[in-house]
Amino acid sequence: DPYAVSFNKYSGVTEFRSCTFLWVNVDVDGGPERYANAFTEGGRSMTWYAGSRVRGDSPLVSRLVARGTEAGEHERTASDAGK
């Protein structure tokens, strides 16, 4: 099947040509937190466990930061245009 997706769900991340999918566990039952993932800034920022091979200096993290920076710049430009 040419459309089959293969991934390691324990890695915390899967990259595709058009996007990057982050595997994020969230506690929804209101009980004690079982996961270290946290959403801050009203959900605009988050932490997530990305597996042992993903570190701050890895190419994946560099790409995610660059995409986030681009998205933030686009959002600021759009916001400024609406003023």
C-alpha cells in the first residue's frame, strides 16, 4: 500500500513531507498527572516527551523551532494588518 504510514509511536514525533506530527499524551481525567507534557500560554506553547534520540541540538528540534518562528511571524503580520 503506497499510502501506508509507518512510525514508532514511542519516539514522540513523526515527520512527513508536509508536516510534523507530535505524539502528545494528555491527562483528561483530572487525576494526578501521569505525563510531563504541559500546555502553557493559553495552549500556544507546550512541552512534550520526544524520546531519547531527540535533544535540544538535534536537527528535528531546529526544524520545529524554525517552523514555530515562521508561524509566529506570520501571526504577528496578520494581527498588525488587522489593526
